[in-house]
Amino acid sequence: FGASIGHWRKNMPALANSGYRTYAIDLLGFGGSDKPKNAEYSLELWKELVLDFIDTFSGKNDKWVVMGNSIGGLLTLMVAEELQKNERIKGSVLFNCAGGLVSFRTEELPVFLRPVQWFFNNVVLGDAFGPIFFRNFKTRANVTKVLQKVYIKQDEVTEELVDILLAPSDDEGACEVFLKVFRGPPGPTPESILPNIKIKILSIWGENDPWTPLNSGLHPGIKFGDYCPHLELLVLKETAHCPHDERPAECNEAIVDFMSKL
């Protein structure tokens, strides 16, 4: 479970009302989409799904603008890299782009911490203890506490938002997806993709994000422009991990302005 199309409820109407045909997608395993237990979840799988979606809904001369938050931001870069080969994309928008599907790659960790990562992935998230971890994690109290850490504007952590994130956790297969994603392959780094991107990118970043920091960590957003001269960075103060939801008015204005110039 986690982010789903409901997380874009404050953005979709603004984009549609500005004249853009607008879609939000629940990736396989997330939101209202199926949650097959036997799927091997990865950024590469979701990239192919998004590309298939675009193929299905594209007109003959359609050019897309693709957007995503966090892991969805990294996926956006992967999709953009592919679509630009056939000139099927005009631009992309990133919101606090993640450095990978998981928090740390093994090779990025100090040697002494690698056994800790192994223990967490294979014991805490393993078949025996993983379902217990999942049940404890998906409580309303815990999800609310997590959200309060990644929203500066506490009044945006509403019952509606908690419901949006919690509802899919009761679906068949949700536990298996949760554990597989946490244990999954990290995928490419944004720094490995950005030099290949030829289209314009708007990167919107909440300055106070503890999960994907702007100025620190292994993949700081402040450095993305060093890898891609077509990237414009917009930093929102007093904002954390989900700027599109926490500061929708500012984000919507910036997105519409960006797209009007493509």
C-alpha cells in the first residue's frame, strides 16, 4: 500500500481544468490495482507497465508529460529516457525524487552495516516475521505518525489522507507486495539516468524532507542539475516529502506554467 491515485486528488482537477488530458495510475501492487503475490516487483516492471499504458492511450501524435513523487519520480526518469527515443515526451516533473526503490543499496553501505541490512531483509521482512511487521506497521496510529514526520503542515495529515493510504493494505496480496517491495532490487540511480535525458525537467523539492533530503544523503536533489542541464529546480520551504499534496496550489501553478512553455 502507500501512495495511490488518491494522493493526486488536489492536482488532477487543476491540470484538467488547464486543458490537459490527465491520468493518474495505480501501479501494480499499489492502490486499487491488483496485488499478485507471485509478481517480482521492481522499477523495471513498473516502467514497462507505464509504457504499455501510454501505448494504449496515445493518439497518433501525442507527446506526454510524465510526473511522479518519490519512487514515482525515479520511475518518471526511467519512462522519460525510453519515451524520448521516439520523441513521445515533452517534459517531466519530479517531486522529491527517490534515489532507489529501497533506501540503501548494499554497495552504498559501510561494510559493518551490511549484516544489519541482511538481517532486516531476511529476518524482519522474511516469511516468518514479515507478516507480523506488516500488521504492526499498517495501523492507523502508526501511519498517522509516519505522515506527521513527512508533512510540515500538520493540518494536511487528515483522516482522508490516512484512509487513502490505509485502504489498500486490506486487499488480498497487500502483505506480500509490501514485503517484496521492501526487499526488492533498488533499480538505477537518478544520477545514472539524468545525463541521458534530453527533455526539460521540472524538479520540485520540499526543503525539509527527511526521506529524500535536498542537501544531504547519497542522492541529494540539489545536485541533480549537475547531471542534466535541462533540469529546473524549484525548492519549496516549510515542505517535506509530498509537495504536490502539502503545497498543491504552488505546485499546480508551477506545473501549468512549466507545461505551457514546452
